[in-house]
Amino acid sequence: MPVSDANESTVRAIDLFAGVGGSSCGAKAAGVCVVAAIDAWELAGKAYKDNNPDTEVYTSFCEDVDPASIERQFGRIELLLASPECTSHTCAKGAAERSEKSRGTAFQVVRFAEALTPRWIVIENVIHMRAWTRYQQLIDSLEALDYRCLPQVLNSADFGVPQSRRRLFIVCERGQKPPEIRLPDGMVHVPVRSVIDTNGTYKYNPLRADGRAAPTLERADRAIANVGTRDPFLIVYYGSDGSGGWQPVSVPLRTITTLDRFAYVRRRDGMHEMRMLQVPELQLAMGFPKDYILARGTRRDRIKLLGNAVCPPVMEHVVRTLVKSSPRREMVSAAGGGSDAGL
């Protein structure tokens, strides 16, 4: 919803660590007006603005933004969305030193919550965040502000996204227990083949080209041994789940990361050929609309933007559940009175 269309009946939200805008995209689809977004990466801020021209974008660290100024400009904020830095929580970082400063960005959520007292908070992060030594401190800090917190692990594949992406969602509501996020009725898993362009748009190279790395060929051979010589498949790089470095196209894509890790292999004219999945395909596999604009930066930048993003359909379902759980009149009352209560 455009900011210019917001009125006293509109739920206003801000998006911290907004990235390319996956959370905002989902929240807007649920009828929420996202009035402000914050991200320190300039490229992410520009990509966000390309898709949300009416939203105020702060290209800053959250600690450098005064939340009170946002409320003065836009009125009462009832929903706080946040996806704090996650690379220092996840095993994807491998043996690199975990940065406590990076993990500590989650406490900016507490600072904004204390200043704005939104009705709801949704924090999205990798599931490994629960093993963080300060995780309980984060929950306790929010509960000290009268929030009840309900952590849930949600898989994007259960929400119609053609990707298996398990993430932690900490759903908080002020003054009462938030509703449980239930899976959509009748939803079936969408296979990754639904987003793969087979129309000849992209160039292929022979699988067994001179100089092809031996581990790549080993992954391909394992796949062919399972699916046969005729069916297409995906080679998966940088995996650590023991799946053999490949997957069929009949199931959702494995988790998209900030790395270029998926190669599509098909048989054509008696030989196998391959290419990497392209940004438009990964965009669809994240659940972004086809017309979502990703035109800035290099290919590597765009993959990083997507790999750090929240799947919009999941956030849409979460936000819709929250908004539907409480009649608007209760929300206005909770803000401190009638229709003049700071909205």
C-alpha cells in the first residue's frame, strides 16, 4: 500500500535490516503500509527503493537512526519487521570467526520497540540463532517491554514457495500472546522446475567440457545414477547436508544462499549440458513477483541480495495472521484511545 494512501485504519510498519525488501513485499501484500525501511548497504537500499518508491529508505546502520523521528513523520507504528544480520549465527559461515557485533544487531529491535511500542514485532533469522548465547537475553528484553514472544520455525516450501528454506520467526505481541502461525490449508509443495526457464533464453555448455572440475562431474554422475540419463537435475555446490551434491527438479529448490550454487543440467542431442540458475529464476524461487526489479549491481550482488532476503509469501502469511487476529477497534484502543490516538 502506498504511504500516500495510509489513513487511521491502516497498519503502519517499519522494516529494519530491510535488504532488498522481502519482508516489506510480504507485509504490503497483507495490506500493511510500510512507511520506512533501514539498511546499511547502499545497493540494497537502492534496490529496495526501486520497488518501494513511496517508502522512506534510510541507508544507515539502525543504531544511527532515531526511531522517534520516524513516528513524528509518519504517526504511530504498529508493526516492526526485522531481519538482523545472520551470517554470524549460521553454520554457513564455516570456520570464520563469529562476530558478536554482527549478532548484537538484534538488540536494535529492542531499542526500536522501546521507543515505538508497536503492537507487533516479527523477527526473522536463521534457525541457528536459537543457539546464540544472548538469544534468551533478547527474548527477556522484549518481554520486559510487555511483549509475549512466540518463536516458530517455518519452511517457505509450506507456503507455496518453490524453495525449501527453514527460518526462525519470532512473533511478538504487546500485552498478550500472539497467535500461532498455522500452515495454509491445502498448500502443496511447488517443484523448482516451475521456475526454470527452458525456452532457450540462457546459454548452456557441455557438462563434460575440457577442464570441468572433477567434483562437478562426480555430482552429475551421482545424479544420473539416480534419475537416469533423460531427466534433468540440479548440481548443488557448497552443500553440507549429505545429499550428494545434486537434487531432482521435482521438489522445491534447496536453500538459496548468497553464493551462486545451483547448476541446471539437461540432456540435449545425446549429451548433457549445463548452466547456472539465473537471477530471474532465483527471484521466483524466493517467492518474489516476476516484475520485482533487480537491476542494480553485478550478478553476484543480486544473488547476495536474494540470498539474504525473506521469502515474501511467508511474511505475508505471518503478517496477515497478526492483522486478522485483532479487530481494528482494539488496535486503536491499545494505542491509547479513539481515532485520535496518535494515528
